[in-house]
Amino acid sequence: MQLCLVNTLQLLVVDTLHATYLQPTIAIFLTLFGTLIISGIILYFFARSTRRIFIKTAGLKFDIFFTGWLGVPVHELGHAFFCLIFFHKITEIKLFAPNTMEGTLGYVTHSYNKKNPMQIAGNFFIGIGPIIFGSLVLFALLWFLLPDKQAINAILSQPSVEFLSDNFSGQASQILKTGKIIFLSVVSSDNIQEPLFWLFLYLSLCIVSHMQLSLADIKSSLLGILIIFLLLLLVTFFVSFFNGNILPCIAFINSKTGVLTGILIFAVFMSVFNFLLSYIPLSIYSLIRYKKFLNPFIR
């Protein structure tokens, strides 16, 4: 009887802690970073597959110089930008220095105070910097190079994703709707007739082909994301301890992250679009020249 009471109390404490602290923290974390993490995984997959297509058909050097002259500097600037934001010291930076022996195209080395939680958390943003920075550069190209502005309006009006919402299916439908508007706007007749459209396609191909994070990028992000979660948990604890309500905070964050969600949706769309645009002609080329099917998903 006494053991049963202890177990019941333990379950009650665990449920209370989960409902009061852990669940709101997860909600804030997913609101802030859920779309970014999912988009990052998709962008990684298609960037890697697109580069593999070029390497298999045109060779490594063609892949490096055809897309790398722009894609690699944008990638490395993404790292460097967040190094500056989080006060990391950049010790060396090479925006474009292909080294086929080591497998590197460029790099940013940095140092930081390992006792500073904010600088440790900054490793997450530095690691995924190429995704955020590259997406913003893509959006800038869209803004300045294409005359049809429907895609921009769709991106700017995209609501953020509420991962713990009961209406998740409705949000998925909204994302697909935004993607459809972006597609129809980008390939509209007004755009296709403009020389700048083809320049936009090429430049976007260069950028999305190098949104692939390296293993070192991913590793450096892991500790940062753990620190971020613990900091959010600490904030949730203090708000709840002083009888505060964390829900308005989540709602406020939701209202401010919609534009970033729209930009990431656009970046994913361009990554998929450029993958297909590259794969179709190069797979035909592979069949004609090498008499074999081009598989972009394996080495």
C-alpha cells in the first residue's frame, strides 16, 4: 500500500513537471527551430543529391567551379555571419579554396569562451548558418531579379508552423498552398521571358547546391542546441515559478517567425526545383554517354 502511494506520487510529480515545464519548453523550441531543422534536413538531402548528379556526369572539377564559385562563399559567409553575431573570434576564413585531397572547398575557423553559455549556444547557429544565410540570399535574388512579386507576397504572408497544434494538417495544407503559389510565380510567363529569370535560376542553383552541411557543421551544432534547450527550460521554470503564463510568449514567437518560415519554404522549393532541373537533362546525358541509369541518391 505504501509502495503504491509512493509510485502514484512519483507519477504525479513527473506529470506535473512535464505539463508545467517540459511541454511548454518543447513548444517554444519547436516554434523557434522546428521549421529550421526540418528544412535543413530537406535542403541537405537535395543539395547533396544535386552535387552528386554533377559529379557523376560532368566530374568533380566541373561541380566545384560551375556552382562552387558562388555557393561556397555564401556557405562560408553563413558561418562567419553568426560567428560575429555571437562574438566568436574568427581565426581564419577561406571563402573559396578548393582542396580535392582534403575534400574541402572553403572553411571558417573560430574560437570562443567555453564558459559562456550564449557563445556555446551560438555554435548551433554557426553550424546551420549556411541554411539561414543562403535562404536569405535566395530571397534577395528573388526580390531583385524577378518581376513577378506573387511569390514574395506568399512568402511574407506565410504563418509560422505550430507543431503541437491540433490543426497540423491544416498547416501542412497552407505550406503546400504557399509552395504552389511560389512555383506558379517563379515560372510565370512574365518571368520566363526575362533574361534575369535564367540568371536567377543559375545563381539559385549555385547557392542551393552548397547548402549541404558538413559533418563538422552538424557536430558543432549539437552542443549548442542542447544549451539552447536548457536555457529555454530555465526561462520556462522562472516564468512558471512566478505564476506567469508562457502561452502568450509562444504566441508572440509564432507571430514573428512566419516570414522566416516562408523564406525556408521558398529555399526548399528552389532546392527541389533545381534538383529536378539538373537531374532530367543530366540523366538523359548519362543514358546516352554511359548507357546507365543515373542514381542521384548513392555514390
